[in-house]
Amino acid sequence: MSTGILDRVAQLGRFGLDQIQSIGRAGVFLILAIFSRAGFSNRFSLLIQQLYSVGVMSLIIVTVSGLFIGMVLALQGYNILIRYGSEDAVGQMVALSLLRELGPVVTALLFAGRAGSALTAEIGLMKTTEQLSSMEMIGVDPLKRVIAPRFWAGVISMPLLAAIFSLVGILGAVMVGVDWLGIYEGSFWASMQASVNLVADIGNGLIKSLVFGFVVTWIAVFQGYDAIPTSEGVSRATTRTVVYSSLAILGLDFILTAVMFGEL
């Protein structure tokens, strides 16, 4: 009985040590990736290529999701607010919901599932096929050639995708609220204009999305670089990217919301 308990404690200790070591490796990796920015300054095409792969290729899922979420928000908000004769406030509700919360958070979750997993799989496959070690053998730093462009492309793309998500969501709300449900267009836009603050709402939303993009891309490229060089190892690393990124997004969202809009 006591041996079984000791074994469990030992397993827990090993797990804790492994996690601490992983966090340490991730921190060193992040510093190297950030300071490797100068390595691709003379290869701007690498960054543009990754911006297309990470950002542009994520546009479809982001715009379609934003459109339908905006439509659903308008429909649900109308059904609730009309009971109190406040259906003109649908525009305010949709705008604040998208700009403050749903835009950054949902976009980050979609980004983690689509772009984050792709980055991990791509880098993990390069490690499995020994492309990264081959670069080191010929004197090319893989952090500068492979990691840094992908990292900065993710950081840059995320706020832009979140802004597009919110804009498309508002347009979807207009389609449902004004064109379908018959809310007066002037009241719809007036309530939105009166309630949305450039710094408190739009600015903080962009800051959130920038933080999410930083963390998600960091997790994605590190998991790919640290993956076990087998097909199973890459598969597990890809799964960890999505899971860790989702948890980080939701946890950071609460912290950032408390700091920006709460009492902290």
C-alpha cells in the first residue's frame, strides 16, 4: 500500500520536473526566436510567405465564423431586448460583445486550431525528416530561417484577423437586425457609435488579440521544434498545441478582462 503511494508521488514529482524543464526550454526558445528577428530582415520574402500561409489562409474560417456569430448575436439579442422595448440597443450589444470578447477570443481559438496546428505539424515534420539538422550542418540557423519568420507572422496576423472577424460580425448583425428583423438603421448605428470607445473597446480588443497571437504562435512553434521526431511524436505535439493554446487563451482572457475592464 505504501509502495503504491510512493510510486504515485514519484510519478507526480517526475511530471512536475518535466513540466518545469519544458517551461524553461520554451522560455529560452522564445528569447532566441525574438532576437533572431534580424536574421530574416534581409529576407523579407520569408516573412511575406509566412504571412500568407498563416494569415491569409485563415481568412475563410475567420470571416465565415464572424459572419454567423454576428448574425446569431443579433437574433438572440433582439429576442431578449424586444421584451423590454430596447431592441434599438442590439447594435450596442453586438459591437461591445465582438470588440471586447468574442472577436479576440474566438479568432484566437480558430487561429490555434487552423494555423497553430499547421505550424506545429510543419516544423515537427521538418525535424522528423532531419531538415533542421541539415540546416545546422551547412551553417544555417533554423531559428532564423524557419522559426523566426513563422513566429512573427503569427504575431502580426492575429490582430488583423481579429479586426476582420469583428467587422464581418457587425455586418452580419446588420443583415439580421436591420434587413431582416426591421430595426431602424439609424438607431442601430447610433447606439453602436455612442457606446463604443476607441481606446477602451477597440484598443483593448486589439491588445488582447496581440497577446493571444504571441502566446499561440509561441506554443505552436515550440511544440513543433520540441516534438519527438516520429509520426506519433508530431501528432502528439500538434494535439498539445491546440489544447495548450485553448487553455492559455481562455485563462489570459479572464486576466486581461479583469485588468482592462474589471477591478484589478
